[in-house]
Amino acid sequence: QVQLQESGPGLVKPSGTLSLTCAVSGGSISSRNWWSWVRQPPGKGLEWIGEISDSGSTSYNPSLKSRVTVSADKSKNHLSLKLTSVTAADTAVYYCARADGGFDIWGQGTLVTVSS
Amino acid sequence: QPVLTQSSSASASLGSSVKLTCTLSSGHSSYIIAWHQQQPGKAPRYLMKLEGSGSYKKGSGVPDRFSGSSSGADRYLTISNLQFEDEAVYYCETWDSTIRVFGGGTELTVL
């Protein structure tokens, strides 16, 4: 059974870059799926950030597109997220998720706080 | 792009049934959606994929108490024989070739 595990720094300074990794186990990131990042600010709803396909195509939320890069490392079987020029508004739990149509597998999430 | 509208809250008694609604925006009434459950302090959990025809496919381990149906632009999640563990926020999700969107979520309280 495919499992996803996010990791990365829990604290990022304002104007810095948020970098997270999602390890995929029990399956291959090269399978015919899309692999996404979703975030959830404290007490708020879910927001899709962006995704990458098995062929390397990417798609991003227009509201974040200028600051976001989603990539995949097939040799390590993981995907990555980079979000630049962060502010306090980027404080959230960040999830990775597999999309087979809709999101059918979610990671447990990791909290990232933007603060000096 | 599609927009999903959900009521912010709902409540129902233990052992009863509740029907949650997710409405697709104009021009997107044929879209497939997915329902997700988020219990307090936990990650979202995939419940099912639901088509405009009303056909649905549940995720692994989702109890039989959960079912889906559709009418026009509305997509429904029905939970029967409510249990306290069903108290959660329920999100709908849809997608097209360039974007994925979530509804605002419905917070379900089991009385």
C-alpha cells in the first residue's frame, strides 16, 4: 500500500524559501498518477498548491504560481516543494497527496511556521 | 475554473442519517468530485469519487454507512447510522486539466 511522508524544516524566516520533501513508499512515483502538494493554514480549509505528473508535467495554483516549484526525483522516489519569498500567510500544515482523479492517498502532513 | 460550494456546518443525532451537499458552479455540473473526511487533528482521508450520474467508488476501508448520490450540479454525501467518530470536517474536491479546487468544508457535529 502506497504511503506518503512529508519532511522538512518546521520554521522558516520571512522572505526565505520553504523546502519540503515527500517520500513515497510502497509504490513508485513513476506510476501513472499526479503527485500534489496541498496546504491548510491553522483553522482554515484546504488549498491546492501544485502538482507533477509521472511524465514530469507540472501544474500550479495561479495564486501561487510565481513562487512555487514542484519537482520529482525518481531515483529517490520522492517529490519536493519549494515556495519562495514566504510570509506569515504561508504558515500552514503542508500535505503531499497522490491524485488518481481525486486525491486518494494523503500524507500525514507537516507544520511549517513562518516567523523570525 | 470550477468552484465548489458547501454549507459551513451541519449537525445530526447519534444513530441518525445526514446528507451533506457540494454544489458545482455554473458550467461545471458534469464534473466528477471526490469527498474527503478530516477528523480533528488528523490528515484528510479519501472517502469516495462521485460522478454526475450518481455512480461512486469508495476508498479502501470506508464503511458501508457512507454513500454518494448526485442531482444536477449537486453532489451529496450521505452518512447513515451516525457515530461519534463521524464528527469531522468534510471537503469536496474537483479538478480539470489545469487546476484542482476544494470546497470550503462542512463541519459535522454529532449530537
